[in-house]
Amino acid sequence: MLGFLTARQAGLDDPLRLRRAESTRRVLSLKLNPDRDVDRIHGNGINTIDIEAIEGRYMLSGGADGVIVIYDLENFNGKAQYTCKAVCTVGSSFDKTMKVWDTETLKPAEVFEFEGNVYSHHLSPIARKHSLIAVGTKNPKIQLCDLKSGSRIHVLQGHRAEVLSVRWSPRYEHILATASADSKVKVWDVRRASGCLFALDQHNGDKSKASSEAVNTAHNGRVNGLCFTGDGLYLLTTGTDDRMRLWNSASGENTLVNYGKVCNESRKRLQFTVSRGCSPEFVFVPCGSSVAVYTLHTGELVTMLRGHYNNVDCCEFHPDYQELYSGGKDCNILAWVPVLRTSDVEEESNSANKDAAGQSSVNPALQDAWSSDED
């Protein structure tokens, strides 16, 4: 690390290399933090987690009990041990609707009704020319709901079974990926009349390897997980065939990275995530009661994060601090936090000893050294 700092100070190296090296170190040292708890509010399994992208301060969770909870991740007590408190809870349900909530009043601003249960929805994180929410339901048709008009404006047809996951590209605002129980993943351009650009094919068009039932299929089972990499260049999919695959999002080519067996018994959407700012990048995917960590482009299993008492259904990466939050059927949300280096621990210990002795913990270079001629 000192080598990176010296090279950066001398202008011999790209500053981003230092940031990537430290981010990678932090991800590789993730451990279950015994000092950080998250309020246990849900009375049933936790299906989804999300962290707001502007401040990175608030986290939302949705559970099988029909409750949405907003947590404040900020530590206000100044101590290492603290609990992420629930700011508020909102009652919801499996009522075949998608609701858009006013965060000031915590009341629905818009309600969209559907014929079947809603399994997944997503709003583009980068869109400037549209405000469309893609919705996957028990019906094979993908619905596009417009926040500006408050109505469903378009339907994407092509799947033959329920749509379990939908994700907008973080690179192109008009590109959408959808995963279905029909074993297929389709990539759409919502500006086109025909819509579908291509369907992902695990065999890359080699018909000699595919059976008649497996033509243009991404998996040999239900596809219940989708995740773009941070730059949008690659797309990851998971299926009930216990496989995870990495695809080139532009061409739809299967990169053939072998992640081995990735246990997947979930019949609903599985939420997994990819790190950002690391070199190489890592994939965090629920695997039974653990979270498996893989190297993105090699498929190497780096470690298994164990701490839940039941199956994990969702996990979310916090790119600001290289932290991970996971939720599962045990109704718990666990925080996985980078372990401090020995030097960091010693510095904190020394600082605490000085405070206890009544000495200032302020760096001498930053202390007030002002004086006047009159003194």
C-alpha cells in the first residue's frame, strides 16, 4: 500500500489504481460484523434488499410478511457497536398490484393493477428520456408502466411462462433484460416495435449440443436471477439447474466461465449482486444458507460467507464502503464488513488511550498554533 501511495504522490501512477487496490483488499476481507446489528422487524423471510444510490445511507427491505422496512445505516453514537435502526415500516401485500410510494407521506402516489402476482420490477438507474418501470408477473407478458402518465403504455411479448426477474441496463437506458420460468433470458430494446433483440443461448448457436427443447435457452431450468455488472458490459444469470452464467450483454455470447455448482432451490426471484471498483470484480450469490463469493471472469470460488440459520434469498453490495448486506428466511439481515488492518486497529487503540487520558486526539498538524505579538 505504501508503494501505491508513493507512486501516486510522485505522479508516477494512476490514482485509480490505489482506490481499486484498497477496494479489492476490503472485499477480500469481508467478515460478519459482530458489532453491527440490523433491527429485526420482519416476521417472515426477507425477499429483497436495496440501498439508495444518492447518499448510500438508507436501506430498504421487503419481506414475505408483506412489510417494507426503511433502515438508517448511519452510526450516530460514535461507538463501534451500534444497531441500524428502522426508520419506518410500510404495510404491503401480494395483492397483484405495484405501488409507487410518496416518501414524504408514505402513501401510495400511483397504483398499477395486474392480472397475476408481481414477481419483479425495476426502474432504470440512468434513464433521462423515459420513466418506465418494467414489471414481471405471473403472466408471460412484460408490462412497461410510465410514471409520468400513470398508466401501462407497452407490453413485451415473447416469454411462455411467468417472468421472474427484470433488469434495466446500467449502460443504455433503453435496454432491458428479462428472465422467465421458460428457461429463457431475453434482451429488449424498448424503442423497437418488435422489442426483442435476442434470446441468450447457452450453446452459442451450436445446435449439435442442444436438444430440441433446449434451443435458445439460457439454462436448463427456471431462470430466476439477473444482474448486470456495474459498467453494463456483462450480464449474469442464475437458474434452478444450479448454474450461473456470464454473458456479453452486447452480443449475447455465453462467455463459458465455469462457476461450478451454484445451489439454487428458490422458485421465486433470487437477488444477487456484483462488486464495483475492484480489480478483479467479484460476484456475491446466495447459496443455501451461505453467500458464495466468486471471481467474476475466472469463476473461482473465493470464499463462503456463513452466518444465516436458513436459506439466503437476497444480498446487496454497498459500493461506497465495500460492505455487503444479506437477508434470508431466518428473518435476519446480516452486515458483512471489511476487517481493519492491524495498523488501523493500533491507530484506533492509541487514539482511544489518548482520549481516556484527557489528551487531544487531533493531529498536531491540524491543531491551532495561532499566536499574536501582544502575547
